[in-house]
Amino acid sequence: LALILKPFDPWKNDLCTCPPKLSLNPYTGCSHGCLYCYATSYIPRFWECRPKAGLLEALRREARRVEHGCLICASNSSDPYPPMEKELYLTRGCLKVLKEWDNRVQVITKSDLVARDIDLLSRMRSAVSMTVTTLSSKLASKLEPGAPEPEKRLLCMETLSENGVPVSARLDPLIPSINEPDLEETIRAIALSGARHITASTYKARPDNLSRICNAFPEEGAFIKDLLKKGEHKGGTARLPEEVRREILQRAKRSCQREGLTFSACREGFDQDATSCDGSHLTLAGKGCDGSKWRRKDFSHSK
Ligand code: SF4
């Protein structure tokens, strides 16, 4: 394996508890423009989303050599469904190749465009992890200005789930005083949208993402900066104080338990009690499993 499928690299983070997996990024860079994005400090020109050259040819060569059962994750450092995927069908092309070789795939996205490929996903060993950080369209338009609004993501999760594609959600990052106060409400909506598992993570500050957050949310930014002063700093990343992270994640865990969801925390150094931290165990649920018992009817979450 060389060009397209690469061993997942958590950027040397020793708190990563992900199972072994291969990364597939059909695009370099991402146009969702999330203020808290970590990838911008590692990848040059990150906001310019561009398709990978020679992607499908390389994937056809590499997919056949993947060990049966090995997990492939699309994507870890960009979104496989940026707006240009509507015209380019690159990620869809990748799914076709991976389906042909019966590869196990987890799609991680913020885009409802993934529902377009339900015909493929429901007939392969797949699961989708949808990132939902808030229910508020207003807040999302500031935090994730280029990404589809939360309502669309929740409806997409419901559609996927009803069509037999196992769904989890990433509640990541939880940012104190910005989206953290509403985490219980967000988890309830995620559960009602058919998800089975939530992966949560507290905000980890890098100099560039912190300055974007402070510019957009001056008051909350000052509060977060004060909190970070008491937290751990390592390798250019600042974490919230341990007691703050524990308290936030305990609330998230209790809320998941109430809603019947499994829960894990990402890169926090705390004990896990889910089968996988990233929700990738759902890819083992089989093709076309039934998620229809979850319904979101009678639930309104617009703000
Ligand atoms: S979707 Fe992910 S990769 Fe893209 S800008 Fe947002 S955080 Fe960064």
C-alpha cells in the first residue's frame, strides 16, 4: 500500500485509541472552514479543497491488496463530501471500488450529500459517522461556515439509518461556553436521528484555531483562554484542565446512557467502555442492518 491508502496517522498523538485502520482522503484540504479545525495547522493551503490526482486508478490497484476485514476510513483529515463532490463523484467512485473488493469502510463527514450514495453504502460493510456539534443553525454558520446546517445532517442520519446504514455521530469538539452548554439537547437529537454511538471530544487548542475562535467569539474566547492557562500544553496543543474535560464528558456519557447510545471519548486519556472509540465497530453490523426503530418524529430542534 502506498499512494492512496495510508495507515491512519493520529499526528503522533499518544492518546489515540483508534483501532488499526487505513485512511482514504479523496480530497486534499477542506472547504467547510470550521473555526476549530486542527488540520489547518498541519496541512498547507488547507481551505483550498482539491481532488487527489489519479485517485481512482491508484485505489483500484491498492484496494485488492487490502487484507480482508481491514478498516478503511474516509476521511480523517478532510471531508470526503465537499460541495465539489456533487459534480465530481470521486468519493462515490471510491465506494464502488471498495464495494467490489468487499472492503470495510467508515465514512466520516459533515455533509448530507453522503445520502446520495445510500445505494452503495447499504450494500457494503459500511458505517457513517456524522459530525454534529450543535443544533443551532446560527451557531453552526459561525463555527462551521461552509458545512451543511445541522438540520440537514440530522435528517441525513435518519435517512441512512432507516435504509440500513449504521450511523454514529461525532460530538467534536465540545467547546466550553460555545456549544458545550447545549450538549444534552444535541445528544437527544442525535439519538432520535438513528445514531447508535457517539464519539465526543473536548476542544484542543492550536494557535491558529484559537485565534479564529477568539475573533468570532471574543467574550467566550477570553473565557476559554483563561481555562486553557490551567490545562496541559504539549506539542503546540493546549488542552482544557482535566477536571473540566472530565466534567463535560461525564455529562455527555450520562446523556448517552439515558438515550440508549454507546459512548466514547476521543483522545482524552480516560477509560473507554465502548467497543471502539471511533464508532468503527458499527461497520461489523453487516449489510443492510435495520435501524428503523429509531425515529425523530415529533422532535423540533430549530432555534
Ligand atoms: S470538516 Fe473537518 S477537516 Fe474540514 S474544515 Fe471542518 S474540521 Fe477541518
